[in-house]
Amino acid sequence: MDYVAVIVPSLGVGVLFYFAMKAIFNADRSERDALAQAEREAEGSEERPLQ
């Protein structure tokens, strides 16, 4: 049973690392989507002539 006590902390750190990286990638994806939408909106407003 000693091997379980040795492997559990490593698995715990691995699980924490997985969720941290998942959160970072989701935040990056959301930021890229928001930036793309802002660029589309900016391009759309530039096409209209100013009066």
C-alpha cells in the first residue's frame, strides 16, 4: 500500500495541472472569439460612409 501513498500526490498535481491548462485554453479561445467579433464589427462600421 505504500505505492498508493507515493502516487496519489503526483496524480493530484496532474489533475490540478489538467484543469488549470483547460481553463487557460478556454480563456484564450474566448478571447480570440471576442477579438474576431470586435474586428468584424470594426470592419463593418468602416464600410459605411460618414455623413
